Amino acid sequence: MPTDQITDLKTLDAELAKESMRGLWVREETVRREPAPFGKPILWKWSKIREGLEAAGRLVTTNYKGSRRAISLIHPDLSESSTFTLNMAVQLVKAGEAVYSHRHTNAAMRFVIEGGEGVYTITDGEKCVMEPGDLVIQPSWGWHNHINETDRDAIWIDCLDSGLMRMLRTMFQEPHPAEDVRLFNSPMDTAVRNPGLLAPPGKLPTKLVYKWSETRRALSQMLPENESPFDGKCLEYRNPVGGGATFPTFSCWIQMLDGKKETEPHRHTSNQLYYVVEGGGVTEVEGEKLQWETGDFFVVPNWSWHRHQNSSAREPAFLFSTTDRPLHEAIGVYREESANS
């Protein structure tokens, strides 16, 4: 249509649409002054997850290049992940099983629910023993696999930045060509072989395992002046090389809630996925109360007012969480507000 025949916006919009174009003015009135949560808070109960894992243990075979026996926690407002950047899942490796080695562009972490000395992951040749409460990390494109040499099933949490990788169209995965999954540099636990920040001269230190005994002790010994009004006694699993977040795209936190004291309400642009390590309590998100207990999972979506409270006056509660805050900070869009500011 000749431009001199376009006499109103409706006609102009229709003509532009024919050529796969759109005027910015169409969306101008819908631009928000602040971000909106991607969805509602969700609580996943451990009892239901455990039932699913037990059924999968009977029905899903895990072997060389076979399926990993993991159940993803999918948010009902999304199609493939727990938040639009992160996906959390719970994986089962049965007694005596060895899962093939592979690598992918996703950064990944494992927080151990049930394990022991004979349960381990091999990350780029380093044997990482997986005991309850340990955090094991797998950086992007690192070879890794899982082995359970005990007579009991092993269970842990997986969290990957798969939502982000799908968004960027950069999700690649490659199986290791070798069928022998015990591809380690040394049969000794990497936490013993490579303690702390020790490393050969000229090489960067490598920390792949954060032991629960050390983590819990660090939390219990935190000084009051270091406590967060929003998260109680809270620690980040820092990258030992750069001192920053666990990964460039997401980070792992552990927090301890003492007594029945409520944390202060706040909100932030990042998403937070939680696992209840020990204890019981309630997290109020946008007025909705999520009653949690040991083993449960829940999500606090971006820009949602929330606060936590331990239900016990005597025993502490421990919450493990992952957050995409490092990604927000890297591109300069992280914002946080408290109800008292």
C-alpha cells in the first residue's frame, strides 16, 4: 500500500506486520517500571520426589551411554526448567552402578543427599568422594561421571544453567569415547590430594569438593556482625581461583536459621532455588506461605518479596540454595530492595 494511503495507526501496524516489522509504539504502553516475577512460588515435597526416584530405580536402566536417572523440578509456568535460567533435579545412582562419562557446556553442581566413601564423581580425572552434605562442582565442558561402589543407593541434587544455555542456543553435550568410566588421575579423593588452595608452582588451585563438615562448622562459628538480616548466617561457595561466585552464571549458598527469628522481607532480580538440608520452617513469598521440612525444595522467583523463619526455637535449620545472581551482576542488572529501605 502506498504510504500516502496509510491514514491511521491500525493500518500502518498491519502493513508493517506483513513485512515482519513492528512499530515500537505498539509496546510502549506495556513497558513496566519494574520487573515482574516469572511465575509463582512452588514447593516440591521430598516424599513425592522419593516415590518417583524409587519407581525410576525399578524402571530406568543406567549404564554405558544410557539415561541418567534424574527427576527435574519443572516450574508449572515453564516447559523445561525450574527457573528460566536454572534447572534443579534429583538423581539416583543405584548400588553398584557406574554412569558413563560425558561433558557439556552447562556448568553443573551436585549437593549430596545420600552417599558415602564408596560414592564418587570423577571430574576431569579428579576423584571426588560424595558424602552427605558435600557440594561437588563440574565446570563447563569438564569430563565427569558418577560411580557407586557401595551396597546402598546414592542420591544427590543436580543444578545446571541449562535454561540459560537453551536461551543462548549454546547447549552442547558429548559422550566420552571410552567405555571404562574409572578415568581418574589418582584413586585418592581430590579433597585429600589437593587440600585448600595448595597447588604445584605455576598452576592454579583446583577445588571441586566443599565438605559438609567444614561448611557446617563455618556456619556455626559465624560472628553476629557477619549475619545477614535477609538470610541469617549465610555463606557462598566461592571460587577458589578468582574468589567470586561458584560459577560465572550461578552460585551456591548455604544458610543457617537460628531460633524462631524471622528474616527481614526483601526481593531481588535474581531467582533462588532452595533445598532444605535440615529442619523445618516457613518461607513467605508474596504473601503465600511455603511450609517446608527436611528434604523439601522450593523456588523464590525473581523480584518476589520473601522472608524465612525457622519453626524450631531450639534446633537450627539449614537451607542450601542456588542463584543466578552472578549473571545479573555481570551484566549490571542486579537490584535488591528491603522492606525497610
